[in-house]
Amino acid sequence: MSETPDPTPGPFPPSEAFTAQAVGQASLCEDAGADRLAFWAKQARERLTWSKDFDEVLDWSDAPVAKWFVGGELNVAYNCADRHVEAGNGERVAIHFVGEPGDEQAITYADLTERVQRAAGALRAAGVEAGDRVAIYLPMIPEAVISMLACARIGAVHSVVFGGFSADALRTRIADGEAKVVITADGGYRRGKPSALKPDVDEAVSGETSVQRVLVVKRTGEDVTMGDKDMWWDEALEAAEPVVEVESFDAEHPLFILYTSGTTGKPKGIFHTSGGYLTQAAYTNAVVHDVHPDTDVYWCTADVGWITGHSYITYGPLANGATQVMYEGTPDTPHQGRWWEIIADKKVSIFYTAPTAIRTCMKWGEEIPQEYDLSSIRVLGSVGEPINPEAWMWFRDVIGAGEAPIVDTWWQTETGAIMMSPLPGVTALVPGSAQAPVPGITADVVDEEGRSVPNGESGYLVIRDPWPSMLRGIWGDRQRYEDTYWSRFPDMYFAGDGAKRDEDGNIWVLGRVDDVMNVSGHRLSTSEIESALVSHDTVAEAAVVGAADETTGQAVCAFVILREESRENYAEDAAREELVQELRTHVGRQIGPIAKPRQVLVVDELPKTRSGKIMRRLLKDVAEGREAGDATTLADPSVMAQIQAGLKK
Ligand code: WTA
């Protein structure tokens, strides 16, 4: 949690020219303030095409499970593809795909529609029916978006699993959602070489499984083993009868499940539905990113494996008929100017990325972006973690020529779409703060008792009223949904973040107040990593904390106690160092490389209270190189001294 530096630069009001052309005007706030439900009804009707209009805006009678746009019917894929062709924009590029090796595709809305129809046909041929679940485990290639829309077209529920997750993580997610089909690829390109995916799928669907068919996109051309269930994507599409008809689904028809880390070891299947989700994704993409579909080139650097990719690559921009860039690889392959080269080449005008990426580019040096023509940029966006004012200023000065507005967008997998953000044509920007809820949303900062805190004070971030793109639950576990989000404060959604309201009323998100870490904008659960560590033969107990890290926001630090019988084997430094590396790899295999601890410290004891709870706060002090704080409530107050002495050895 960073303190606000003093004096904070800004505020930076929008230029008159920007305001004059902005999609989001001050009148939005007035409309939403006058009648919130009527405001959302208007957004839903104006931004989406419904095959049947809705009769009621919100039904909250089964709270905290909301029904939005009750009685309405629509097809989400039609809204993201076909209707733009019908409106005469079939030749507009939907996706400029740039592969890491340099291959490119310009996919128009007409192409996209055709490919989605064929893919939907291939899913039907594989036995997928409305309501069935399909797991998608793909690199950042157009087929990822096409598969999601193909599911939506026939009412199937997709569950995208980030390609960087391990076979184990994939297996758990497939099992929890009982997926019938998996869509994957032989591999993708990562850091200059092919990185295989198919072997992980083979492992994840081996033995007892709900999966009946695996569709495999050929991307790298590397050898893969094709078993009984496997079928090449291209062949499946070719053989399929395209689904040209547009079936209507209820506004509350399930659209997708996306797993995210919670405070317990088991990932939560966050579950979203159709009409409300698409309304808020499209609305926020239009008014926050200021998308003008006929002139802008938009680029969101997220992976579709995360919610940002769902809402701001697949659903929001495509519902709006925007043109976007999709890039497969890493920002430094083959050189550290790759992103800026793509921006210059494709004339990207709206660029949405994460603070950790901005800080990494800062480290590489501003000479790198300065080599490229970035004059097309007119809006910048940030998401995933708090952006420190230094990174904010760098982003605006170096990438935005000192004038592009930056929208710092706060939201979550659970909220489905942006909840807090400045509006670039309205708000005077305060670097480092997400500032205020977007029109239509009622966010607040409250104290322990749920009372709004006055300006200048900190508390917990909550949402007071239901919103269209809110999660409808945790897949298969209503109780966990109520307990996690609705039990901390009566009648308020508890986001799990701490926040501060400054003297001017701007909201600053400070970071998680629970056992969830945020590493490079990725959510990781301390207990999930602890479970992975204790599943190793040598480990008796583990405690994991997120320690502040200059580049990644937080870094995973693990403290482990070895089993009695292992202690002797690892008494020597060299053996211990080898074990530490082995444990890091083990976590990478169990969860995925992003979860690998930066540090693993082997200790003899862990600091516990008399009731046996590990005091992570003290371990965090150690991990961040501070003297440990108050340890008087520990069962054995000398433990911290022992740990610190042990580490100095
Ligand atoms: C954090 C990502 C500060 C926050 C869209 C939240 C942020 C978690 C911001 C959700 C921001 C996201 N400023 N913190 N602009 N955006 N966060 O589910 O802790 O991957 O609870 O969704 O990221 O992460 P998730």
C-alpha cells in the first residue's frame, strides 16, 4: 500500500477539444443521478440489439442474486459480430492480429461473423448444447475470441483458463464446471519460441473426466499426440454446418464462468450472465475508453484468460463495433520496443494496460518508446492494481505526449466491468486515484460498522446497489457467494479492497485487505500457494505473504518448515538452496509459473497466535526487510527473533 506522495501532481482537467468530442459527457452523471434504473435501461436499449425487449429493469427479490433486464432476450454473439455487418460495417477490421513471430491477420467483422458461425457449428457437431460448459485453453490468438463468441452464439457457457496455468489447475477448473469440450492449441509463441499447450490438456483430461472432445488449433505446427477425443480445429470447422441462425436467449442466460483466487485454497468459479454483463461492458468501454468505432484503433494488452480480456477485448469493444489490436506475445520479444512499434504501425489511439507493465517499461528507459511515432495515442488506461503517481506521470508524459488523459479503472472479475474510473472528457484527473464510481454505480468507503467515512479517512470499499454486470454467484455454491461478498456488511457488496477518500472526495484504492495477493495485476491466493507447498514431500507447514515489490506491486514470499525427517538432508546451504529452487518449480507446476514464489525461506518455526493462526503481518515485515512489529500476542514471542536470526546466518 503506497502512501500518497506530497504534493501530488495535478489535477489535470480535460482539454476543451477532448471534451467536445468525448463519448461520455457530464450529462451521464445527471441522468444516472436522476433515475438509476431508467439510466441503465437506456444504456441496454441503446447499446445492444434485443430480439425481445425487457419488461423490468431489475428484480432484486432473490438478493443477493440479481436479475437484470427481466424478460429480455438477445444473442450476445450476434451483438458482437453479425449486427455490425448488417449495419454496413462488414469490411471494418474487428481484429488486427499480430503474432509474436510477426505474422499478421486483419479480421473484418464479416470474417469474424463467418468464423464464429462455423466454430459454433463445430461445437454443435461435438455435442454441445445450450447451457453446456466449454473450457477454452488457448494462447492469445484470434481463435480465443472466436471460440468465446461461438459458445455465446449457441448458448454454451465458456470457461476460459489462462494458458499460463498448469495441467493441474486446468483439470480442477474443467472438473468444477464439468466441461464437455476443451478448445486448445498445439501451442503458442512465447519469448521467441513455441510453447506447448496440448500436453497439459492431455494430462488434464486423462483418467476420469467430463470431457468428450478436444478441439486443437494448429498454431505452432509442433508435434502433438492426437488421441481418440482430439480433433483439429480447422477440420472440425470445415466439416461443420455453420450456425447462421441467431437464437435468442434470456437476458439471464449464463454466459461464462471465470475462476479467480479467493481467500481459501479452492479457486472460485465467478459466474456471469448475458444482458446485464454485455450492457455494462459495452457502456464502460464506450464512455471510459472513449471509443469512436469508426475512427479509433483500440488496444488492450490483457490476456483473454483474465476478466480484462473478456470484457475489454472480446465483449465490450466488439459489441461496440470497434477496431482493435490483439497481440500474442510479450512486450520484449524480439526487442523492448515491440509494443511501441505495434502502436506506431497500427496507429493505436486508445491503449489500455497494467501498472506493472508501465513500471517495467520505465525501467527499460524512455529512450525506447521515444524511437517510435506514438502521436496516434489519445487515451491511456490502467487496470489491475493501484498505479503509483510516478508511473502515472511517466505514462502520460512519455507515451501520451504529456496530454493524453489516463483512465485508472478499478473493477474485479466479480464486478464484470469497470466500476470506478474518471471519465476522460469530464473529470479533472488525479494521478494514482480511480477517483469516483462511473455514472450508474454507487461505490462507497465505509468503516468497520458500514458507515461512510468522511473525506480524509480510510476504510473498506463497498458497492451499495446492484449493477448490471455483477456476478450472479459462484458456480455451484450460493452459500459461498453470500458469505464471501455479502456477509461482512449488511446489504452491501464487500469488494475485499481497502480504500481512502481524500480531502476532495476522490477514492484511492489501497489494495486487498484479505489473504489475496496482487502480483503484476494477477490475483493469487496465499492459501492456494501454501497448499501447493505442503503437497511437497519435504514440507510440513507453509505460510505465504505478498511483499511489496517495486515492479510487480507485490511478490510472493514463502516461509516453510520442513518435515522432521527432511531436516537433516537439507542442513547444508547448498542442499537447502537446491530444495528452495525445487519448491519454486513445484509451485509453478501445481498452479502455474505466475505463482512461483520470488523467495522461499526455510525456517524452524512460524509465528502463531495462541489460537494457532499464523500472523502473516509479522512475516510481511520480515519479507519487506523491516524489523518485525508487535509480537506480543504470539504463543511464543521469541519466534520472530529466531526467524530473523536464522535468516541472517
Ligand atoms: C485490484 C482485474 C487499484 C483490486 C480487473 C481488485 C485495482 C483486484 C485496480 C481485482 C485499480 C484492479 N486500482 N486496484 N485501478 N484494478 N485492482 O479480479 O485489488 O483480476 O480487488 O480484476 O485487482 O482483480 P481481478
